[in-house]
Amino acid sequence: MLKSTIISFVVSIALVGGTFYLISDRSAFSNSEMVPSQNIEIKDGVQYVTIIAKGGYSPRVTSIKEGLPTKLVVKTAGTYDCSASLIVRSVGFQKILPPTGEEVIDLGILKSGEKVLGVCGMGMYSFQIKVN
Ligand SMILES: [Cu+2]
């Protein structure tokens, strides 16, 4: 009786310790650039990358998967600064976005190692999409 109590006590300590280890390990991991970006969604085989344009671009760096049809979604929300004037040279995109809205830009199918760079009209703000 006492033995099984001790065993279950040891097991629960190990479980709690293991859980804490996993949690702390994950939070440490989220600070590195290895963690998958949170602004990516894969829907019906299409990879969507969402970038917020307002006083610059957010997130500044996004890592995406290769080999999937990819669309860039640039969202503006009361954006009256020059981040609304967007240039994505690799796909020949150049446009002044409406202050509030959503612009979908087709990036095609990208290969590992490729990079897509978005810049504002004046070149002061930028964002980068890296293909893994
Ligand atoms: Cu600018």
C-alpha cells in the first residue's frame, strides 16, 4: 500500500517536472527564428502569408514552406503612412493600398532559399519572406 503511494508520488513528480521542462523548452524556442511563423495559414493547399502595413510592416521576417502556391495578404487598417505604398519587385507589384483593406498578391510557387522582399515607396520600411 505504502509502496504504491510512493511510486505514484514519484511518477507524478516526474510528470509535473517533464511538463515544466517541455513548457520552458518551448518558450525558449519561440524566441529563436527556427519556430514556424504565426502569420501563415495553409488553406486548400494554398499558403497565405499575412502582413500588417501600418507605420511599417509586421512581422518584419516570415519563414514559409517551399513548393506551395503562395499568396501574400497585406492588411491595412487606418494606414495613412507610406507603408501603404507597397512595392514587391519580384512579382512586379506596385500599388498605393487603400487606408483600410486587404490586398492579395500572388507570389506563385517558391523554392527553398528564395526571398521575397516588400518595401514601401520611399524604401524606409521593409519586410522579408524567407522560403525554407
Ligand atoms: Cu516609406
